[in-house]
Amino acid sequence: MSDSLVILGSQWGDEGKGKVVDLLTTDFDYIVRYQGGSNAGHTVIIGDKKYALHLIPSGILREGKKNLITNGVVIALEELVAEMEKIKDVVDNFEGRLYISDRAHIVFPYHKLLDQLSEQSKKGSKVGTTLKGIGPAYMSKYGRTGIRIADLFEPTYFKERLKNAVEEAKKIAENVYGVKTDLDTQKIYDETMGYFEKIAPLVADTSLMLYNAMEKGEKVLFEGAQGTMLDIDMGTYPYVTSSNSSALGLCNGTGLPPKLVGKATVWGVSKAYVTRVGAGPFPTELKDRHGELLRERGHEYGTTTGRPRRTGWLDLVALRFASRINGFDGLVITKLDVLDGLDEVKVAVAYEIDGKVVKDFPASPVELEKCKPVYKTLKGWKKSTYGLTDKSQLPEEALQFIKTIEEETKIPVVMVSTGAERNQYIWL
Ligand code: GDP
Ligand code: IMO
Ligand code: MG
């Protein structure tokens, strides 16, 4: 493995990235969140304590590590400050442990409002966003009306930009959605500056920091948020998030050159089955008792929104696609234990669309809705894999399941997770 490692979601998010990043953090100097925002919910369980991280990298729970929120992340300051408060029992001083990019864009209350109004106004095609203002915040960024952390050091400049942005948001709310709002520039300004005071000492040029660190050979762990199939360019558009949540987001999200990022090892995290929160195509979705069983056994309810997650069999067409897009060097299969005790386990190896067998993931949502999975049925394992830590303990059928994933994707499975806790995993 090279000095740097990228951990990415290979599916539609919630693959267990937080758990994997937390356990691997011990081998790294820097842990980096580079895209998305508080739409992410990364769970780390340590003993009887459960931490849900939204903006802060999952490496924060270990001492002596530098955690970076880089320029590609959109930050709601009130949420960042609340999150820091929630982990105060583990981190009493964030200085030297958490760094926030001066180039990161800010999510303001009007972004959250516009997210809500946009979702409400969509008739049959709601995305089912987390309502965290992510889409509108990236719209501001790309529309060049966004406000960055660096701007907060210049109060006059910030206020002027904020005034324009609030006026624009009010007009959109009123003229597009017919909703009169009480958005108030002064109030937002005061609140923002209040939160900013608490994080100002943590602001840094994270692009420069990372460049220097990687040039020196220090070890960097990149923590993806969301998953490849939610990527704005390569995912199941328009049912996606608004950032590049695949490996494609690494350069623009960190400000690192491709040749440095390209040296990193890339591992994709995939559940042993599939879940999806929100709307959009999901070829292997199970709407029967099997789907219900997976949801209950896997506790499949959103970390950020509490919504029940849709569930289905492992989709190797999507995983093959994710492996290609991201250039995976290895796969981490999580929640193997959730499949314990089933008579049979299915994996999709192709789709059938209008009678034709397709092995490549289609672009069109209309085609995707027509996809019928072509399943390979494997024998289930009747033993518990929960909490196992050694490959030799795995049932033969579970090993066969892993082998099938490797054969279909041509990517080695490097690790299997057998429970939510830190120490419940197996190196393969
Ligand atoms: P993330 O967004 O990719 O970090 O994933 P989430 O934290 O949103 O969702 C994964 C859920 O599965 C969390 O509740 C984890 O505690 C839990 N989890 C992670 N790995 C395992 C595993 O191997 N087995 C079981 N049973 N639960 C796991
Ligand atoms: P983590 O990092 C699962 C989904 C939403 C919705 C779509 C767009 O925990 O894996 P957004 O609020 O981003 O505009 O919503 O993306 N979504 C996630 N689903 N895990 C996530 O993050 C997600 N972040 C966004 O449910 O379908
Ligand atoms: Mg999550």
C-alpha cells in the first residue's frame, strides 16, 4: 500500500465508511474530508458510545492526528460548532487536531430553506434530499455568489456579499416558489460571526498543508462522503448529491494535483447488500419480507435524517461500475453479519433491459427503472459471523460469497467488517 489511502463509498452511501476510517486512522497522520457537507452521517461506535460525524473526519476520535475539512466541503457553521460540542468528551481542544479550509464554502440558512422549497415544489420527482442545503450551497458556489470561510476575516466584504446573496434568495423564494420569507441579513451576519469566532483559530490553507505533507511522505487518509452512485457526474442523475462523491472529487475537493492524488491506494467500501435513502433507481431493491429483514437486522435507518433506508441484494453491476470509475485497488465488505442465517444469498451479476442482457451500468434513469436484475444465487451460511476477527473462522459459504464478489469485480476484498464496533473486522 502507498502512503496515502482513499476510502470511498461504492454504493448509495452509508456503507460503513466512518467505521472503516476510524479503525484505519491509527496508521495515518492526516484524515481528510473533501466533499459534501452535513448531509453525511458517519457512525463510529466505541464501546457503549456512539458518535455520528457529519462534517468532521472520523479520525477525530483518535489522539495525535490532524483532521482536515478541505475546500470541497460545504460547511454549515452552526452544525460544525454543534458537532464539536458533541464530541467534547473525546476532544477538549481542537487546535492542532482540526483544520478548516479558508477556501471552503459556507451553507447558510437560506440554502436550507431553498433546499426545502425546491423539494416541496417537485411534483413526482423529489430527490429526497437530506434538507441540509447542500444542492443550493453548491449552486451558489458554481454561480459565484457563494461565501467562503476566508471572507469571514473581512467583515465589510462579507456583509456586502451576504446582503446580495440574501436578497437573491428572498427573490427566488418569493418569485419562484411563492413564499415570503423573513430572511434577515443582519441576523444571519451576527449568527455567522458568532459561530466563526469559535472556529477561526482552526482555519488554514489546507491545500498547502496537504501538499507539503504528501511531499514529505506523511500518510494521508481521505474519507469520502456519500457514495459513487450519488456522484453528481457519474451517479444516478438526477437522484444524486451535488458533489463528486467518487474519486473524481479528490483533486478539486482538496486542491491537490492529480499526480499526488494518483499515488494513493483506493479502497471502496460496500455493504454485503445494498441500501439507499431518498428517491431514485435501485435495480436490486427488495420490497418484500427479505427487504424488511435486511432493514431490521441491519438497523437501516438514516444517521442524519432517521429515514428508513431502502434495501436490496448486492448489485455487482453497480459495484463493477464503481470499481472502474474509482480505480479501486481493494474492496472492504461491511455488514457481512447481517446476512447470517439466510438460506440463500443473491447477487446481481447483470441486468435485463427489454429482453437484452446488460453488464454495464446505464446512464438513463428511464432505462434504470426498467432493469431486471439477473441474479446468481449462492448458498447462505447458517453460522454467525458477528464479531469474527479471523479469516479461518469464516464459514465456507461466506468465503464463497466473497470470492464471487472478487470474480465479478476483479478487485480483491481486503477486509470484511463483522459488526459495528471498532474491533469487529477481518483482514483478508
Ligand atoms: P457511513 O455513512 O458510510 O459512515 O455509514 P453509516 O454510519 O451511515 O451507516 C453504517 C451503519 O452500519 C452504522 O450504523 C454502523 O454503526 C453500522 N455498521 C458498520 N459496519 C458494520 C458491520 O460490519 N456490521 C454491522 N452490523 N453494522 C455495521
Ligand atoms: P454518507 O456520507 C446516504 C442522499 C440523500 C438524497 C441525495 C441528495 O453518510 O454516506 P443531498 O442532501 O445530498 O442533496 O441529498 O443523496 N444522501 C445520502 N445518502 N448517505 C449519505 O451520506 C448521503 N448524503 C446524501 O438521501 O437521496
Ligand atoms: Mg451515513
